[in-house]
Amino acid sequence: MQEAYISSNFLEINIKDKPVARQLPETIIFGVGKLAILTCEVSGDPEPSVIFAKDGDTNIPRAQFRNNGRILVIQDVIPGDRGVYECRAWNMFGESRTATTMVVAVPPSIEEDASTPSVICKKHTLCLLSCHATSDYPVSYVWTKNGEIPEGDDVKIINSTLTIRPREARDYGVYVCNAMNSFGSTSYNITLSECPESSAAVNMIEGENNQQHILRAVVIALSSVVLL
């Protein structure tokens, strides 16, 4: 709409029209716990009113608004904040809208149904430890035990799987699977324990050896008595 003002010295033309909202990005990504800020840049005459909506609802409890509603702020983003955010601007001549999809990126999530928290294994046998994680983004895995990456000829690590052939008591213990993406990491503990039967067998062998040592000592002692 155009309004013309005429005087003896000049002609002034004021152009009034509906608002124009600058297009928001198609998608924006925030990590959990981050600060999310959405800015709706709008021009128009008369000055347009602005409001945000999330998934069609203008009631956004976790959001704070600044600059007459043109800036939306969410502290400490959580997964529930994901959704479609729309900026609506209007005046007496019409309205303009722009929207963006907020994606909340989270660290990997361990699939406990596919990950065993404990493994019982005999010495000198191949033991398999594995953990599986889900994520919207690429995942990498790092295995540790007592804060260090397990190493040695008896240890093989391939992504989410660790195989080990325990030979000593120190090979048993808590192994930690660390699943990581660009937005954080999640740890999962797997306890490797020695098979009770294996331990019992070892104890039996040790017991037999001790008895043999005792018998030898008794025989030697008796021989000494006879000689005397």
C-alpha cells in the first residue's frame, strides 16, 4: 500500500506492506546441555508483531523470549526440546512465517539387551566381550581396563568387540567400553570373571601338590630317624 503526502515543496511517498521474515535454516543442531538461541529477523511497516511456536503450539514452557519476542532462548537443551520451531510475524497488511527443525544431538546410548554386563571364562580360552551403542551420528569405541587400553598378543579389539585369552589372574577384572560421538560419550562396564570350575581345578591341583610336598617331607624326616 502506498500513501502520498503532497506539499508546496516536496512529494513524500510512504510504502506500507506486510512483514518480511528472513528465512531460518532448514535444520539446526544443538548438543544436550547447550544454549539454544533462535532469532527471527523481521522487517515491515507498521512494526510487525512476532511470536514463536513449537510444533504448532505457541506455549513453549522451557523457552525465554527477548527483544519483543524476536529472540527465543532455551537454557540447557534436553532431548524434549527437539521439534519444528516457527516464527510468525504480522501487521495490519498481512503476515510472514519461517520455520526450522531443531535437532538435539545426544551421546550414544548403550543397547543393554545386546551388551552383557559380565562374562565368565576359563583361563587359556577365548573370551568375547562386546557392547553395542545406538546414535544418530557415527560412533567410535575405546576399550580400557584400569584406565589403560588393554594390549598384548592375547587381546584383540575391533570396534565394539574385545576378545581376550586370559592367562593370569590380572587378566580378569572390569573392562570399560566407551562409545563416543561428536556430542559426548557413554561408558559401559563388563566384568570378566574366572570360571569357578577352572578355579576349583587349580585349587585341587595346588592342594595335591601341597600334599605331595608334605609326604616328601615326612618321608625325608623318617629316613633321617632310621639312619640315626
